[in-house]
Amino acid sequence: MSASHPSPALSRLLDLTADAVQAVRGGRSLTDWLARCPVESRPGVQALSFHALRWLGSATELRGLLAPKAPPPNVDALLVTALALLWPGEPPPYAEHTLVDQAVTAARQRTPAAAAFVNAVLRRFLRERDALVAAVKHRPLGAYNHPLWWIERVRRDWPAQWQGLLEAANRRPPLTLRVNARRGTGQSYVQGLAALGRAATLIEAPGLGGPGQARASHTVIVDPPCPVQQLPGFADGVVSVQDAAAQRAAPLLLDGAALAPKARVLDACAAPGGKTAHLLELADLDVLALDSDPVRLARVQDNLNRLQLRAELKAGDARSPQGWWDGRPFDAILLDAPCTASGIVRRHPDVRWLRRGDDVDALARVQAEILEALWPLLKPGGRLLYATCSIFQTEGRHQIDAFLQRQGPAAASLEPQSPGHILPLPDNGAPGMGGRSAMLQDGFYYALIRKT
């Protein structure tokens, strides 16, 4: 009989969540921190950390109003965690009196002298909540829960949509699946889930195959979400977790390309391998998956093993092909360029607090260097799909406009089916992606470029 771990007390989860928030404030990735969190506490801490980081701006402003003199960092982290969990932005995960009681218990264990202070601050917030919330919402950080530089960049890039984009980044993301096209369709998988009593919705994918050539959708939303281990066929490679916007990459590169079987395709910056696998699910290709990080490259292999797919994997810098390229040109290239990840902050709420304003221009320089390095590796007539999970135009439209200008129309042209910026809004403007389905996707940018 296997031993089972008792559920950790809420006070313990709050203590660990405060550690996670303090780590993010110190510049550490939440993903890295959670990997070292005790296994029995990890699911609860992840859920509470995501909630706390979504509303960290409001909680930080609240703490400033309630306690203008900042307490020690470890106490402050617990306090803002509790305030974020009490903030009325989304239903609290626990009853208010339970949260306050357990936060005080955590403070007593964390820094005994601070317990009375934490109790007083939290109870004052509950007594004066309406007035305090109204005051916080008049401050940009408190109203939009993003750093001020981020708010200003989104406002400049999207003057008509900026508020909607910032609000969308704080919505809980759906559990979006990609059904392996070699194993079934989205419709058949939804029917199978229904037979098991689990609700799911098929998201159509119009326009991917061109007029009269619509591709069967393999995109499924599971609501309410559940652990992937509970999904039928997940362990056997029937489905993978991948956002709807990310699922557009492989069809965009392949549809209309007329690639021969075993065509050579480069997936640059491939980790963790979702797009690599999608390419192989849709076509018989000779794929080279390249990534600069050998550790992350191992995750690509793990994904391929689960899906029973094969690709060549190499560790190397996409900016320096001489270190990994064998001299044979590619029929197609997918460049999932490193970026700020500003389009996926609802899935990674720590990103907004980790990034700095000058990161955008620094990453844009890297993107330009990779584009210039990979372009000569593409056959004439081949296509390169440039992708970023970003809503910043510096990493999207501006980047590609500059690249096309440098190459000139005689060498490179933008394909008409290029979606451009895909935004998680009903009026995002991307072809075939409007209405409710658009709000279920992350923010992305895609440009499909043909070498002439």
C-alpha cells in the first residue's frame, strides 16, 4: 500500500506562496521556483501564486495605503499575497475569515513579531474595502496590475485596445488541447470526453486551408480545466496542451507550401517542442529541432517520445549556423523567436514582473540577428514563418517591416495569409479569428515570408 501525503495546511501554502512571490520580486522565474517546491504542496502553491501574481499590482498599492512604511521583505511578501487573494478581482479561493486567520498563522510561523501587524492590516482592509479599492483603482499599477512601462507600451502600440489587452492578461486561461491529427480529430475527442461526463468545446479553425480547403479542427477547450493526467489518451500521445494561437503555426507554414514527403524543415528555438510535434503530426517531414539550451531541448525529446514522433535535435545558437548547419538548405523554416512573452502573461503571470523596459529592444535585436542568420539557409521559393508570443509591435510588425525593407521586394515577400498580430480580443483583426474564440487564445504575432 503506497503512502499518501496529507493535504498541507492553508497556512503552510500561504507561507510557500509568499516565498514564491518574494522570489519573483527578486527576479526569479516562478517556474524555476515551483520546480523546487515540496511535491505535496506544489499544486496548491501554484494556484495561489498565479492568483497572487495576477493581482500583485493592486495588492502592492493596497499595502502602501494601509502600511506606508514597508515591512521587512518576507513579511511584505506574505502581506501582499494575502491582500491579492482578498482583492475582489476574481472569486477568492477561500473564505475571507479563513484567509485572514491562516495568513496570521503563517506570519506567526514566519516572523512571530509580525503576526499582530498582519492581522491588523488585513482586518482593516476588510472593514474599509470599498474605499480602499476605489483609491487603488485610480492608480495605474493598481488598476491594471502591470508595471508602468508595460502599461505605457501597450497604450502606445494599441491606443484603441490597450485597456482590453491589459484586462485580458488577468483572465484565467482555458485548458486548450491539440488532438494529434494522426490519432483522431477534435470532434471525435470531444465526443469521447462527453461520454466520460467531461465538458469540452471544439474551436473551429477557419481559413487555415484556404478557400474551400478548411482543415478539420483539432483544437479543444476543456472546461472546467483538469490535471492533464486525467485526460484520456494524454499519456499515449493522443492529445497535447497547446494554446489555440500557438496551434496556428504549423498549419500556416504547411498549407499551400506543397512540400514533398521528407522535406527538410527547421524549427528554430524549438523548446519545449509543441510546434515541432504539431508539424510532424500534420506531415511526413525531416525536421531539425534547434534550441540553444540543451536542458530545454531534452523537453522536446520527451514530448516527441510521448507522441511517438521523431525529429533530429541539435543544441546550437540560431544566430551562428556555422556551429550546427550541415550546408543543406531547408524547404521551410519555423522561427519561434525568443521574445518578452507579453502575449502569454495570463499563463505565466510572473513574466510581467520579471521583465524590464529595456528587455524589449534587447530581444528585438536578437530577433533581427536570428532572421538575418537563418534567411540564407532557406531554399529559393521556400517560406519562413516568424512567430513571437508577444503583443508588442517592436517584436512583431515593426520587426518584420524592417526585415522586408532590408531584403527588398526582389528577395522576400509577405504572404497574404499572414495573420500579423493576434490579440485575445473579439475585434483582434486577425483573419478567421474573431468573436469568442479570439478571447480564448493567447497574444501572438505571425508573419509568413516567401523567398523569391
